[in-house]
Amino acid sequence: MTVTSKIFLVEDDMLVASVMRQALCRNDKLEIILCSTAAECMNNLHMNPDIVVIDYNLPDQDGLSLMKNIKTYNSQIMTIICSGQESLEVVVNSYKQGANEYILKNENMVVNIENAINNLMMNVTLRKEVEFLKDQIIDRNKYSNIIGNSNPVLRVLRLIQKVEKNNMTVLVTGQSGTGKELVAKALHFNSPRARKPFVIVNMGAIPTELVESELFGHEKGAFTDARERRIGKFEEADGGTIFLDEIGEMDLGLQSKLLRVLQEKEVTRIGSNKIMKLDFRLIAATNRNMATEVKEGRFREDLFYRLQGFLIHLPPLKERGDDIILLAKNFLAEFCQQSKMEQLTISKEACKFMLEYAWPGNIRELKAVIERAALMSENKIITIEDLTFVTA
């Protein structure tokens, strides 16, 4: 496998940044991205840099504080601090706080940065190669809620496995009924946040005028019907994961407030001046084409890019082949057990019918069809007539 590394240069002096970039671009295995402020760096961490070169003195934040925030976001990101300070105390403190390298700003700075990056790249390459091999091995016991062995499903499981352990924002896309909530649960319950809250919010089910209160909470008396204090869903998810289903339904006017919450990781209840710092992971889902929504002005472009830290797209059921039969048999067994019915089977003709049917409602439709067929069946076997009856 060919391994390339993404390097962020966080430097407010554009001349220095340009010189460093020009030198590093000689290596075609490096992708160089310039950031002039700490804020710009943090806002672009969803691009997953491997190494961040940080100026010790930045206009909006000191380099060590930025480094700490980067490590909190993703501890695997390697950092190089560049400073004009030769104080041993500063150097030692930088390493203590997590710097992988400390480079003095002198006439040898660019060469030293090149050498440091080359050294760190050996670790990056090794880690990526190990991750690549691990990605090929899927522990199905961890994902027992996601049924299927088709290639499209295995690709989804590999993506979940790749991102489940970190704090990246994940956007799950796919048609209605494809199992987006199952993916969100798999991400949460296999993450370090598994013992913390998993809060589900269906954005399409909340009246527009109540969304802000539902998400951010309100104080008693904040508006006419606010008879008592109520904590919002983000506050409820503190320490855990919040899953915003059908995010594409969100009113355009509230999207800027959501963007700020995601950027600052803080909320203020309606009717309060108190800012609450929160620790949460966001997973969002939609059945809409978000690029089209952005193009037509119904969804903010900056929020879309913020949400799309890591994209997982779910295939429609009709593309999953024999998974259809696996799912059908699983739904049938569960329904018979819950209904205290004798276990039923599915005829070969019925299986062939299901494999050829388009399933516009995806997994949700399949489950409904199987349960109704089980009720309608007059034998111990579901026939094509049972399925034809409920899908007509």
C-alpha cells in the first residue's frame, strides 16, 4: 500500500510558512496544508492530519494550548513545536505536555523540521500499515446488531471499526430504512464513551419552534410555556454521544447555532446567560443528498463540512444480495418468539421473490412484510402467496 501523510503547518508568518511549505513539497508523499491561526487549525482537524507543526507563539492562542486541544481531539496526531526560545525549561515543558519534537527557530529550522517529519513519518507509516491490516479483520461479535455478510455491509463495518475509538463527528447517509441508527449505536457502544449516555434526537419529529429548547434546554420562565427548567439533549449527552437523526430537516435559522455548539463545545440554555462547557461526540444521519441541499441554499455549507468529519454511506437493501434472506429469517425468528408462535420457515419460492423485489422501504419494509406474512401464513412455511398479499 502507498502511504501519504497530511501535514498541517500552523504559522502566522506567511513568509516563514511559505518557505517551510516549499521545502516540504519536495517530498511527494506529503500533503501540506497551511493554517495561520489556532482556530483555523482546529476548524480543519476533521481533515485528519498526521503531523501538525505548531508555532509556539500564535496570534489567538499559545502553541502548547493548541497542541493540548489537538491531542484531546485525536491523541494519535503527532506534533512538532517550533519556537525561538532556547530555555531548557520551555523545551522540557513542551515534551512533557505531549510534543513529539521541539525545533528551534534558527537558520537550520527548515532542515530540522524536514528531518523531524521524516522521522515521525516512519511511525505514521507503520501505524497506517497496521491499521490497514486490522481493517481487513472484522470482529463480528462487536457488531451483532448489524446483520449481513455482503461486501457493501462489510465495507460499512470496516468504516465503523476505523472511526469508533475516536471523537470524530460522523455523518451517516443512506435511504430511509437502511439502518442508520444501528450504525450510530455500533459507533457509540464500541467507543470509550460506551458507558456514558447515548441520546437520540429525531430532528424531523420536533416542531420547528421547539427545536432550540429541545437541543439546548431552557430556564423556567424563558417563554410562555416554560414552567420549569429543562436540560437540553446536548447537556443530557455530556460525556457520551448525541445522535441527530434526519439532520437535513433542521431549520436553516437554527443551523448557525448548531455550528457554534459544535465548534465551541458549549451551550447556553434559553433564558440563561450561563455558558456550559460540554464533552460529547456527534453522530448525524440523513436520507437527503446534502450536497444538493447546500447548493440549493437549504443547508449551510460550513455546517455540512463540519458534520462530514467522517462519512459512512449505507447501501439500499436491494444491493445487499443474500443479506435479504439473512435479515428475513432473523426478523421471522424474533417475531415468532415474541408472539409465542411456532417457529416458521420461508419457502424457496418466497426467498427468490424477496431477492428479486426492489424493497423501496429497505430493511424497515422487509421487517414489516415478514411480520405480516407470519400472521397471514396458514402453514408452518411462508409462501410467495403470503408475500404477494402483503406487498400488493
